Amino acid sequence: MRMVMPPFVCFALTVLASVISPACSTNLADHEIVSSSLSRDMNPAVPTDDLAAQVRANTAFALDLYHELASAPDNVFFSPHSISVALAMTWAGARGQTAQSMAQALHFDLPQERLHSTFNALDLALASRGHGAQGSDGKEFRLRSVNSLWAQKDVSFLAPFLDVLAVSYGAVVHLMDFVSDAEGARQTINAWVEEQTEERIENLIPEGTLGSLTRLVLVNAVYFNAAWADQFEAGDTRTEPFILLDGNSVSAPMMHQVESFPYAAGPGYQAVELPYDGQELSMLILVPDTGSFTSFETQLNADRLLEISASLSKRVVALGLPRWELKGLTFSLKEKLSHLGMGVAFTDQADFSGMNGVGDLQIHDILHQAFIKVNETGTEAAAATAVVISATSADPGMPVLLRVDRPFIYLIRDRATGAVLFLGRVLNPN
């Protein structure tokens, strides 16, 4: 999985395509938009314990999926938040064993009615972040999440399913003609994705993915753009060695600053948290000791992450951090999510009768694409997920030295809730 990363701009996008077979040309200006009779609940009554539990559950799923993706010897970057939102919308239409297997894989422990309200509360909390803060590009801070549905114009979906997506996800329905113009519909959806991600995610749905059997595409887009709270001086960046897992090294542009950051050190690792402007979101960087990356990574789970986060305390840190940029092509999550236990959703035994009342749908594939760029001023990141459904047949003191000159793991997260928006590793910053 190859990807690319500058100032802090993060964008994640998730698309769920429900397909019943291939078809062709719709423009954003010439299709009808409809919506549920219900409007979005802008003040969901969600217990604090439910929100905390769902964030912990989402983090557990994020790390489960990270371990699946990390089996390949390459850099990793994806948006677990985007994937969770897309699959939560999908889960609203799942029933029976399909719903149970998805819930197990995704760590959806809350019942349907409470889970969707909790996702809504989390989304609204994230949308409140960053007022008055700066983006990495000198504009205002941006963190937004947008959902939409793209449905075959003459196919009926159950009102309760559409109501859940309207009330808890704010998703409106765009009527398309996949049967006669699947390619045109694909281009329209991709154009919408590009617009929502400021053109960071292009061609999310590849040619040939949609067709005359396509019935529904659900899209979630998350965009984040923020400057560091403490920016690096470009003049302090210099080319230095970055040590690879095999002991060889490559030259990388290393940024430097001495500043007070939340910091922790434990057996086999150091950790530092870099807040973004406004102090509401941050990047948490986990740096295993030389020779310890594989064992540290293998043992990293939600409890371990919580333990490390709780041990952070302010220290003066002399920090060296490489610039890096990762850009990936669309890749499939079908095999990885099957390994996590939701394989039935990809078979003709799948039950998505909650979508259409019939249950003749199955997930054909789940596609993801991500982008991240980190530099002296902040971070830019984007990600997109497409679920294709087809019919069945740190205290001040002496500076602590932390040179991130070896493979490391990083998370972009909301500090108040702990929600993990993006997760990745850098084995080679070049």
C-alpha cells in the first residue's frame, strides 16, 4: 500500500456501493436529490458511557485492522474512522447472522438504536472542534464529516433504513441511473468525492466497479486541515539518516525543534504527542527502540494504547521528526475484514434485508484509498472507503532527546474523546 503526506490537512472519505450488476452518465447538476421525512438529530441524548465505550470499540477495530494491513512489508496509512462510519451505515441494513458477524468484527457492542445515535454524537463533537484555529495552509482549521447516499432511481429502500441514515448520519439520497449509465454515475460520485476531499482522493471507485446491478452507494467523507500548535522552523530541517528495519539507512529531511510536549517512555519505546492548533486534536507518535519495532507492533492493542496515552506528561523534548508523504492507490479490504470475522457479509448467505426488505444483497468488495503529508507547518491527510454491495447469483526539565530516525507508528486523534481518525506506520519516509 503506497501513500503520500504536508501541513496538517486530513481527509477521509468512505463510500459504500450497493451493486446488483454493471451500466452509465449523470452530472451533479442533473440528478434529483430526495431525503427522509426526518431531519438530522442535532442534539442526540447519548450517555457519556456509551460514547466512551464506542470510541474504545472503534479503537479496538482500528488496531485489529492495522495488524491485518501491517502483514505486508510496507508503509501503512488508512482512516479507521471513515471505515467504521461507512460500515456502521451498512450495518443499519444488516440482519441476522450478517449483523452479528459484522458487529463482532467491528466491535459494535451497542444495540442498533444506541450505536447510530452514538456515532451521531461523536460526529457532532468532532464538528465542534477547531473554532478560531488555523489550518496548515494558512486558512481556517477544517474538520468535517459528510455522508450521502446514491441510489438507483426506480428501486425502493425501506423507510426505517433511510430514516436511520438521515437522523444519525445526515445523509440525503441522490437518485442515479446505474442501469443505463453506471459509468456516468461513477464519474458523478467520484467528482463529489474529489470536491469533498479538496481533490486529494481521485478515482475512488475504479472503472468497471459499478454496473447495471448497482442499487446503492453510501459515501462518508472526512476532511481535516490543521497547523501544528508549535510549528517547526523550515531552516532547522536538514537531511539526516533514517534507519530501516533491516539496519540499512536512507537519507530523509529531518525537522527539528525543542519544545514542551506530552511525552512518555517505557520498556522498549518512547512516545510523544504533537497537538494541532487549538489543542483539540493531535498526532501521537510511538517510536519503538531499535530492534524492537516488530515485537512492540505485535503487542499493540487498545488497552496498551490507553496505557501509553495515560502515561503522557509534559517534558521538554528535543524532537527530530522526518517529513513524509504517502499516497496510495485504491486497495481492497475484503480479505482483511473476512479474517476479522465478517466473511458471511461477502457471500450469498448475507442478509441485508434491512435495506430493501428482500435480502438479495451482499457486499462485493470494500475499497479504501488514503493520502497523508506531514511537514513543518502541519499535516494534510485524506482517505476514502467504498463498500460495494451486489445482488446474490510529557514535565518540564532537561530536554528529552527523541530522534524519530527509525520506523514508527502514528495516530491522528481527537484529544477529548480519544477517537482515532487516522492510523499508520512509517517504515521508510522516502
